[in-house]
Amino acid sequence: MDVQNGVHYLVATVRDYGPGFSAKDLQHADEVFYIGDDSRHVRNHQGLGLAIAKEAVQRQGGKLQLENAPKGGAQVSLWLKMETL
């Protein structure tokens, strides 16, 4: 749980231990159809997951936060207002 500007949020964070997001990915990874990793040979995804998650959480007054973890890896946090739960 976290408090920002007097609003209580439930924060759920998912992290991996890979190379993290590139600067470009941090700017665009939550956009519809964005696929940032050009090195992937198999395209079994469409670039929709983070965009759908962002839209869903914003409709509830929350936010989706993309960042690189301090010790490496990508980190995605879902912030939900407590009163909407």
C-alpha cells in the first residue's frame, strides 16, 4: 500500500531479472501494438497486454508504471485506488 497526495493505493508490482526496458520501451511499451524487442524471432504476441492493462487501471482511477528496477530488470507496477476496490 502507498499514499500519494492523500490518496491510498494498492500497488502490485511484477519484476523480471532480464536486461530491463530500453529508453524507447519506457516511453512506448504501454501503447497499443508496440513491440519493442526486435531480436525476437517468434511473434507470438501482438503488443496488447500492457495497453489493455493501462486502459483498465486508468478507468478505475489508477495508473500503470513502467520502470527499470534499481538492481536490474524490468518492473511494472499497477496502482489501484483503494476506494475503487
